[in-house]
Amino acid sequence: MIITIDGTSSSGKSTMASLLAKRLGFAHLNTGSIYRAIALCVLRAKIDENDTENIIKCAQNANVSVKFEKGTSVIMIDNKPEVEALRSPEVSSLVATTSKIHEVRVRVREIQGDIGKTTPKLIVEGRDIGSVVFPNAEIKIFITASLDVRAKRRQLEYEMLGKKKTLSEVKRELQLRDNADKHRKESPLIIPQGAIIFDTSKYNIEQALNKLTEIVQNKMQVAN
């Protein structure tokens, strides 16, 4: 069974996906990490970020896979685990460019599809998972929250990293990201057909997890 979780930035989709997977005994895949793996391959190949042709070749030849350890995904490049390198500032900067390339997205979808075929119980989260990658998933969730709530969450994340930003600045960032996600040419952020919309605005993490677990378990009973 595949459960897809899509949603807006800072809506809680990553947290919910991870916690829900642990609670239900599913494997959890954050698809953004695969895009980061491709960017890391490009970085190590020392390809210029404007060299689209060679970025595409690198992506198509990249040996990227996923190994699940106690349900948590570990990204593998050439059969070697990658953790810290995927979160480097250099990769974070480059992935914004490489992930916009159509052929790169096609390659990432291929990798995601292979994972879906070989993983019996999988929760996948991202921004085009239920709409593009797994449109036939048994259960689809779209997580959202109000802009004010999302901005406060993101501001807290910044504070934990030692960065200070005003709430207005963070709101503006999220509005720009929302606009970019919803209006991008390649796989725009939409509510997948048949998805359950879950608003986390009024819940804390435990409350949201309990409510989402209830929703999903009810859907699982119907699906079975």
C-alpha cells in the first residue's frame, strides 16, 4: 500500500509523514532527498549549474537508490549511504536549479516509482506525489495550514538554527514559495484528485498525528 502526503511549505507534512509511518509500521520516503542526491552527483561531477545538457546526463546516469532502516530512508549513491553531504549548503543551493529541469524530474520519478514497486508499505511525501508520481495510490493526503501558523512554525525553525527573521519576512518567503510551487510549469503543487485535505492549523503535533492516524486507518479499512 502506498500513502501519499503532499502539502504546502511548513504545513507539517514532513513531520506528519515521518510520525505516521512509525505509528503504522510503514516505510517513509521524503522525495526531496532524492532531488538532493541528484544535485550532489552534479556537484561532485563539477558540472556548472548552467550546463543543463551535462546535468541531464549526470542525472540519467546517477546510481541513486534508497535503503530503509527501521522504516527510515537512507539515500544511497553508488551503493554508499549519504546523510550529511545531502544537507550541505552547496547542495541546498544547487538543488533549486537542478530540480526545475524536466529530465531531472523524470529521472527522480523513475527512482520513486522503483521504490514504490519494491516497498510493500510506503508513505511518500512531497509536492507532486499524489498528483504525478503515484496518482493511483490507495490513500492520498493533502496537508495544509493557515499562512500565519506556517509562518510562526518556520520562524521557530529559523530561531533553532540561530537565525532571526521577522514574522513579516517569513510570511513573505512562504507566499513567494507558495506562488512558485503552484504556478511552476513542471508538476505544480495541486490538491491530488481524491485526496483528503487535512488542515493542521488548530492542532499541536500529537493532536494532528492522532487525528491523521484516525483518518488514514478509516481509509485503510475501506480500502481493504
